[in-house]
Amino acid sequence: MNYNDTVQWMFAQLPMYQQQGASAYRKDLHNIRALSEHLEHPEQKLKCIHVAGTNGKGSTSHLLASVLQEAGYRVGLYTSPHLIDFRERIKINGAVISENYVVAFIAKHKTFFEKNSLSFFEMTVGLAFDYFAHEKVDIAVVEVGMGGRLDATNIITPMVSVITNISKDHTPFLGNTLPEIAGEKAGIIKPKIPVVIGEYTPETKTIFATQANLANTDIYYASDLIDVTPETVLMGNYQQFNKKTALQTLRVLQNLKLIHLTNENISDGFMNVVHNTGLQGRWQQLSEHPKIICDTAHNAAGLKIVMQQIEKEKFEQLHLVLGVVNDKDLTEILPLLPQKAKYYFCKPDLPRGLDAAILQQESEKFNLKGNVYNSVSEAYQAARVQADEDDFIYVGGSTFVVAEILQ
């Protein structure tokens, strides 16, 4: 198989959360441990930073990787999901994994994958660890896919664990309350491995502190310890939290003498994060007149901050290109959206995408008015046609809506 055939096989043959939802979720780490043994435990050859959280873990991971690159380290970066090409998930110093490596890895282990019914995510995590070990990276920044305790990435023993924040998302799997979700995220806290918490509430702080105490490890609350952070090219207001989390993580590693870097490395890493890592979809500007912003915020906590930032923008008319997946609680999301905007309802092109007509019907209950379009692209083009040069277009609601626009 060539690369395209290989990727199509991966998408078609294996359970994948972003396509199927609940049926792809694993409730234990048996499969990934079996794969690790089959691959001769590549994760044990890596020095890692493990990053979990409801929102911000992608940006935080990219900031950490960028700073470490500026300091001269060879840095592996594993994130999910991808926006355009599967290979975005696995990078070394900003360069995506080669097509040949993906093809060879799948071909070599395909029989094992099929025999053990590995999920898409388990297989991809194994690929990342194998690649990073083969390429002898100095440090691997590993982003959790979902949750933490039962996530396939949680077989690593990192230098430091990071939890950016806790809010309601993926509630069918992680729990319906913040303490329940915090408990799942806190599952990445390991004995005597320091943990950095980006943001917390009184109820989640109790969960984190208890778990850290049980693990006999130090815990650092970045929002309390970091006052000033370097500037960054990342423009979303929510990046203030991610910058603090990344900076506190770097300080912990410095104090433990696990890394060596300068203040210049940190400032350059923050400013050059897009260039160094290829990060996309975070308050990303696509046009000036009209101003067009796309953002991957997809739950209530993330969208609340983004909508607050939109309120501070100057424009004549607001246009929202909106699509979501079918497991989102619309009663939490839709009340956050402005009623004075023109809406362009669409369905992300994947099985989990919510039908645009249903989204329109539910939105009307909150006085959000707009038309239904057959695709994300059609909705986006309609907004561009209808918007004047002094208007503002926002594209979002789902990572997959943003992905279709960037393609």
C-alpha cells in the first residue's frame, strides 16, 4: 500500500473516536500495553512531558516544544486530532513524520493490529513512540487524547505531568461533574513525578492535591505562581493561561536540572511557536477585510472565552459559520453565542457530525437565526459573499469545521 492507501485503511478498518465516538473508547490499557511489549517498549527509551486537560493542552504542548527547540533540543511532539494530514499528529522539531515511515510501520505490524483489534488511537500512539525512539529525540512532548487515566498515552513515565484545566467535555466517558472529570485527568499523576496544574477550581484543586499526596509528589499551581509571561504570536485571550502553564512546567524542569535553557530561549520559543511547530487553528486569522477568524474551541469553557474576545472586536456585522458533533450538549453551548449574529449552520464531514438542520432547530430555541448549508465549505463561502469588508466572520464550533476550512 502507498501512503494514501495506508491512511485510508487506518481510517476505515480501525475504531477511531473522532469518526465513531463511543464505540472507539477503550476502558482499559490492556491493548496499548500489549502493543508496547510487541514494539519492545519504545516509550521506555523516551524522556517525556505528559500534557492533559480539557482545553489548552494542544497550545501548551506546542509552546513547550517550541521553547525546547529554541534551546537546541531534538523534540518529538505528539498531538491529536490532526487538521489536514494525519502526519500532523507526529512531529520532530516541527517536521511531520515521513509517509514512508507510516507505511512501513503499518505494513510491518498490520497482522498484530488486526489480531488484537487495536483502536486507531492505540495504533497511532504506538507509531509515535516507535518513531521518537527510532529517531532518538531528546524530549517527547506527549498530549493526552482524552481523559488521562485510561488514555493510551498513559503508559509513559514522564519527567513532569501537566494538567491545563478542567471543564465539561466528553461527559459520557469522563463523568458529568468537574470532580469526576478531574479524577480522570489526575490519572496521569504518577509517584514522585511533579505535576503542574494550569487552572483549577476549589473542587478540582482538592482532587489534584489528594492525588499528588497519594503519589508522594510535588504539585505546582501555575495560575498562582506565574505573574508575567513573554509575548507570543498566539492571539487568543485564552493563551494567557496556556503561557503560564508552559512557563511553570519549564521552570520545574529547570529547577530539577532536567533541561537547560535561557530566558531568550523561552521568549523566542513563545514568539516562534507557529513557525517552529506548525500550530494552526487557535484564533487563526484568515483574512483582514472582512476579518475572518477560525478557532478550534468546541466546548462551553473554550467557547465562552472566545465569545468574550469577539465582543471586544470592532465590526459592523458578525457572521458565525457554525458546526458541531452530535455528542455535544447544545444547552451549554448555544446560550453562549450572540443573538445579533448571522448564522451559517453546517455539518462537519464525518459520521459524528450533527445534521445542520437539527443544529438550526436547536439554535432557534435560543434566538440564534440563520440558514442551513450542505457543507462547511458552502457555509463559509456564503458568509464571505454576504459579509462586507468591515464585518467579522467567525468559523468554529468543532475542530473538524476548522479543519475543513484550512484544507
